[in-house]
Amino acid sequence: MAKVEKTETEWREQLSPDQYAVCREKATERAFTGEYDDCKNPGTYVCVACGQALFSSEHKFDSGCGWPSFYLPVAEGNVETEEDVSHGMRRVEVLCSACDSHLGHVFPDGPAPTGLRYCINSLSLDLKSDD
């Protein structure tokens, strides 16, 4: 997918205030409150800001952390990571590679086969059914 570039005004017009806070300002929704935390529906999770495919329900698992968790992105180049040292912690931030929206963080405590746990905000996602 080509790089999506919009002004902050355009992002504010497109996204809800909560989605804007997460995707553009790197906020985090409260644990166990997101629409997709306990969702078992099949489909592809896409970026709420640009529609790029990010994660498959086939790679989703219940990590108990309070956010939707995946052990693998749908395609290697669809998410990017960068070091996040905010809030006095050292973490790895996950971003949509098409629009640079903040999605969440990835941790090295996930299940096989990757050992990764992509801990993603529901507000940054939209579930598209496989139907």
C-alpha cells in the first residue's frame, strides 16, 4: 500500500476523538475496554485510519493482558516497529506502515511459533469479515 499522508486536520475529521488520540497521539485505551479484546469473530483486522490489513483472526490469542493480542502480522511489511522510551519504560512500538498510525506495542512473551505478543489497541483496528 502506498504511503498515506494527511494533515492533522484531515485525520481529526476522519477519526473519532478516541481513535485520533490512539492513532495520532499515541494514547492507549484502558485495558479490557476495547471492542476486540474478547472478540472471536473470523476476519482480518485492518488499520482504522487507512484500511491496510494488519492482523488475521487466525493469529489472535487470549493473552489476558486486556488488549487484542496477535503473534504475527498478516504480512511482514504491513507493520513497522520503533523503540519507545516514553513513560519511563523501554518498549517496542507498533505502527501501521502505510499511515504511521500508532497501534500498540510488541513484547517477546507470546506463544509459538514467533514468541511475540503484538498488544494492539482496539481503537486502532477495524475487523473486516472474511465472508
